[in-house]
Amino acid sequence: MDYNVVWYILVGILLIGYAILDGFDLGVGILHLRSKTDHDRRILMNAIGPVWDGNEVWLITAGGALFAAFPNVYATAFSGFYLPFMLLLIALIFRAVSIEFRSKEENRRWRSFWDWGFSIGSILAALLFGIAIGNVVLGFSIGSDMEYQGTFFDLLNPYSIASGLFSLTMFSLHGGIYLNMKTEGALQKQVQGWIKVNFLIFIFFYLIFSGLTLYLKPEMIANFSFGKIDLPGSKHELVENHETLLSVFAWTVVLLNVLAIANIPRMLSKGREGWAFISSSSMIAAVVLLFALGIFPNMMVSNLDPAYNLDIYNAASSQYTLKTMAILASFGLPFVAAYTTIIYWTYRGKVKLDESSY
């Protein structure tokens, strides 16, 4: 068994779990200020109240798995992108503090301040996640010593900013679809109006971002090709040995992505709130998979020289470490999935405010 591939998949699963679960938390925060009354804002905040902190654990777990399985990637990323990661942490912390502090006082200015903190923290986090993904696709200035040689402002290129805006619109749509399940009455009607607008905005940025990706990084489709294609640095021996299988899977993900997006308005029009959320979650999972398949088996691409790329082999821990962790993960992940399922089952249904609500 190739444990390097296994851990590439496991880290991807953790990131998909985070993108889906904390994605709607971020989406609710992005939409928060659209609601004008204190009651409705409390409904929105309490829609994620019981689950938001558990959802963030998926990001921590993914970071821990990356540190243990691919320490060179972890070291390059966290040392080279110290300022962006600090901004992300500040955004996530400020969002969390806003949720906890907002309802501690009745004062209107107090609550308005934390409303803005909740929304701005969510918007900034969603943008930074997208900017990070955009740079992973575009590549970094990584030298032969596996060190990032660029600056913070090199990360703020037009493509990564477009990726950030795409991420913002995707999470905003996902958050609205989640709120559609958790609200009722006039507020739900208002949320449904937001979803219609957000869906059109998302489609616009989806098409723009997809076109930019194919234009700037055509090698992203190398793993989707059933035959040999002439793109420098686009193929890897591992890919060539499993080319047909990988291509079939890649095109299956493309089909899933298209069907999931098309199914969102269909399910919403039929009033099937849960299925609309499943479609939105499937769409996010497919988007993350498409990026992972596009760069596979690389994890960080050097735009200085393909020989400096960090892939699942030159950036990985020893085989013994990977095997031992895989055995432990086979026991741990089912518990995480079971715990998450129980929490969501316990807090299912529409949001009702009481004395313990935020």
C-alpha cells in the first residue's frame, strides 16, 4: 500500500470536511448583516451556535495531519506565510469572540459592534482561504532549500484574489442554503431571496475563475487526460502508471460538480431543503477534489523550477510513521464522524430562541 497516497487522501478528506462544515458557518457570518432586526440576527447566530466550534476542529485536525504526514509542506507553508496565517487566526478568533460576546449586553451599540466583528471575521476568513487555494494552484517562489522566497504581497496576485472572491461567493451560497433549513416564516422567505441572488453571483464567479484557471494553468487538466499531453511538468511517474483510473475518477468528479450545482435550484424550487444542502455540500466537496486532482501528486508547486515542487514523496515522513498514523486514523476517524453525526442529529430542526440562546 502506498501510504503517501493514503495520507494525501486523508488530509484531503479532512479539508473537505472543514470546507463543508465551517463553510456554512462562514456563510452565515457573511450574510449576517443582511438581516436588520436583533431577533433575526440572533436566529442566524444560533443556527450555528451549537456546532461552529466543533466544525473548526476539522481545520485543526487537518493541520495536525499535515504536520505529521508531510512535515516539509507544513514547515514551508507556516514559515513562509506567517503573516497571512496570523490574519486568518485573528479573523477566526474575532468571529468566535463575537458569537460569545454579542448577547452579553442589551445595549444596541454593543450588539452592533459584535455583529460587524462576526461578519467581517467571516468575510476575511473566507477570502483568505480562497487566496491560499489560488496560490497553491498558481505556484509559489519555492527554492531548492524548500523555503518560500517571495513576499506577502506576491500572494495578492489577480488570480489569487479571484480565487478569494470565488470562495467568498461559494461559502455565502452554502451558508444561505444551511439557513434555509434552520429558519421559518418571514425570515426563511428573506433567506430564500438571498439564495437566489447569491446563486447567480456564484455562477458568475465560478465561470470566471474556471476560465482563468484553464488559461493560466493548463497543466491543471493533465490528470484529466486519457492520453499523453505536452505540458511541461504536468505529468509524474505515479500519474502515468495509473493514468486511466485517475482520469476516469477526475471526470466523474467533474460530472458530480456540474450535477450538484444544477441540482441546487431544482431542490430549492421543490422545497426540499435537506437535499439542497446535500447538493451544496457535494458541490464544495467536488471543488476541493478538482483542485487536489489538478495538482496531484504535488502539494506545493514551485514557479521557479518544477524540480523544487513539494510532492507527496519528497515532503513526507517515513513509511513507518505514515503506516502507524494510518492505523491510528482508521480507529479515530469513525469516532469523529460518529460524534459529528450525533451533534447534528441532536440539534436538528428549526432554530428556537430561549434563555440559553446567544
